[in-house]
Amino acid sequence: MRTARFCNVSVNVIWFKRDLRLSDNASVSDAINRGLPIICLFNLDAQRISRSDVSGIHIEWELDCLRSLTKDIDGLGGVMRFNYGNIIEALEKIHQEYTIDTIIANEETGLQWSWNRDKLVAEWCDFNRVDFVEHPSNGVIRKLKTRDDWKKHRDKRVSAELLPRPSELPAPSGCHSDEIPTMKTLGLASRKLANRPIAGEKAALATLNSFLNERGRNYRKGMSSPITGEVMCSRISPYLSAGCLTIKQVFHHTVNRQRQIKVDPRSSENLGFTSSLTSFQSRLAWHCHFMQRLEAEATMDEVAINPELDELLNRQLDQRKFIAWRDGKTGWPFFDACMRYLAATGWINFRMRAMLQSVASYTLWLPWQATGTHLANLFMDYEPGIHWSQVQMQSGVTGINSVRAYSVGKQSTDHDPDGEFIRRWVPELSSVPAEHIHEPWLMTLVEQEQYNCRIGIDYPEPIVDEKAARKSGISRSYKAKSDAAVKRRAKIVFDIHGSRSRQSGRSRN
């Protein structure tokens, strides 16, 4: 039953999701070109709040970015409506007050719940004779059956001309923006993070430019260590996850910077950037590659893309091991430092993310769904497409990727040889010298007393023999991968998800 209108003014609605920007926004450009008054809408889905993979740090970050966006929209004469609850309820309210002509949105690559939400919106539009237009996002291609031509489509998409920032956003007469609530006013729990980035589109571009012109000089060498990576990595991932920045924008800004460097690569301001930005560009392609997987498998948080392999591995939740892993109390100093750092800051570099998941899956033999969900809650930049693709890959349940079982000891000595990072984040070991910092359980009782670190009392013993457990996990994984049914499934998985670039066989040990 269609409800009566309060007035007969026709409007278009820009439905903002995780695309909280005005620049290079196809929905914004489209709405302006259509000529009708515009109402911007953001709906905080109540269903999403209750999900196990969503935490307060995700919601608070989006609210902060939304608050910045609303300020920008107000400055252009526009309006932002906010609703906490069901998107259909939000649309009904606007449709009662005005007459919605078209709802315009950008495609979102998300888990099954978001797909279901979008289908409901499409059904509502059909019933109410409202047009529903969705624009492609980044380098993710919908309805792609194989990966054979994906790169060609992706490259064309991200190299396309950037869309301009609007100069105005005409709103219906007398319409005003809603105040964007805080976590407290919504009754939601927040969590403080150390070194939390500034929210919004302006800060996103500033962060990208600081990387391209200053911090990224030694990116290629510094990105693997949690110490150097804190500064030398781009740090744009939170902005990409909230849509304050697009991959297309990052690509264009990077290309422009590469052109500048090419003129005089040995100058003081350009030296070192050539190889680093080449490496950075390849990472941008991988971003879209992994998100494309979720486009085809919306249940990647629950179901392995090679279910036959996952069933054979048969990982079980051992609460003692899980809690030690979760809390950064495994007895492996570098691992514990990384987990605690992540919990405190909401971010850690890519290699350490891979190590955290690899240790959970291979060394501790924990189910990837539980450990992946915990990490999702910790990552401020949680992007479901990248996260669950990586979780499955680092857990060895795809059948098409090499076994990636990280040695904690090797990562520790390679990336924190003097124990600087360990001592900062595992204060129980603050007095332990470099010769013992990586394996404190080998200290004698006299040394433990000398350095104020009694193993099993002040700092835990290793939860398992790391080397032996990791080797066992590798062996079990290779055995499962050799199964005939697993191999058959792997061929299907490769057609849908596999990279067409040459696969690397480098060891992660």
C-alpha cells in the first residue's frame, strides 16, 4: 500500500554507503546531472551493528567520516539525512515527505547481508515505481564469470578520467541536514585507539600526498617491518574502507607523481621513489583482485571457497590456544607484540597481518572463521573483500595458493633484530637483552631473575613448540591439498578467482 505524500516535490536520493566523499563520486555527478533537488542519505544498518565481524571502531570511524562529509555537503547547499535502523524505513520517510524519482548509489562489494539489503531496496523501488541506479566502484567487475579478462577491465576502470568535485548540491527548499550522532548518543560502545587518523576526504588526500611526496621514499624496503611500516606504508587503507578515497584517485595521483619523478629521478626530492611507487602500484592492483573474489563469493566469512579442502583440514577451536593467540600471550615475543600493537592502534602492516593469520591456522590449527572474525574486529580499515580473501589464502583453504606458514622466529629476527618493537609492546620483556629477546624461554633461571622476567610467571611459556607445530601444519595441509576432490574444486576456484599473473613460489619461512 502506497502512502500519501506530504507534498508533490520530486527529488533524487544519493544513497551513501561506504563511499563517503564528494570527489570522483559517480553517484554525486549523476544526481547533479539529472537536475532535480537532491537529498543525501546515510543509513546505519541495525543489522550490521549486531554482526560478529563489526566492532565499534568501524562504526565510529564511519560516523566521523560522515560528519566531515556532511559539513562539506552543507557548504555546497546540500542536505544529509541520517537514519539508524532499516534502509527501507529511511526511504519510506523521504518518499512520504517528497516523491523520490531516482535512488542513485555506488555498488558496494560486501558480504551476503549487504547483498540482501540491496535486493530489498531494488524490490522497494520496483514496487513504488522508483528508478534505482547503481554505478560501478573501483576495479571490481560485477557478473564476471572468469578472471581471463578481469585485468583489462580493471585497468580501463581505474585509468578513466576522475570525476570532478561538485560546486553545489541543490536541496529541496526548507530541508536541512540531520545532526550526525556520536557513539554515545546511539548507545554504542566506542574504543580508543592510539595514533587514530583524522577522518574525512580532505585528510585522506593529505595522507596520500604525504606518502607520495615524503613518507613513501623507502616504501619498498620499509613496508615489511611493523617498525618502519608505521611511517613508510601509505596508511590510506582506513580512507579506502570508508570510501573517502577511491582506488582510481590513488592510481591517478601516483601516476602523476611518477611522471614528475621521471623528469629527474636522482634529485634529492625524487631519489628512491621510482622503485617504491612501482611496488605501490602493484599493491593497488592486488586490492581490486582480492575484492573481486568477494563479488563472486559473498559468504567468504563463513564458507571456504574450497570447502572440500577445509573439511579435510578439520581445524577445531581450542579455547586455550585461541585465547593466548587473541590476547597476545602465546609466549612468542614478536608475535605477541604484533597482536598487542594491532589491538592498541587498529592497524598493522600487511606482512604482520599475514603472520597473525598464518600462525593461527598452521601453527595453532585454529579454524579460520573464528580467528578471522577476531582480526576483523581489530582492523580499523576492515574491508570484507580483502580481509576474508586474505584470511582464506593465509589459512590455506583456497586450494590455489601456496602454503604460507610464517615462522615467527624468522619474522622476529628479520624485522625486529634488536627487539625494539618487542620491548615497546611486551613490557614484561623490557629488561631482556637482544641475545635472549626472541627466545626468552631459553634463559637460565639466574638470567630470568636478573632480567626480571620469570617464564611461566611474568611472561608465558610458548603455547606450543612453534617450529614443530608449524611443520606439522604444513604437512597436514599438503596432504589435504593432494586429495582428488580438492584438486577438482581447485580448478573451478582458479577459473573464478585465480590471478592470471605468474604465481610466486617464494617461501614465507
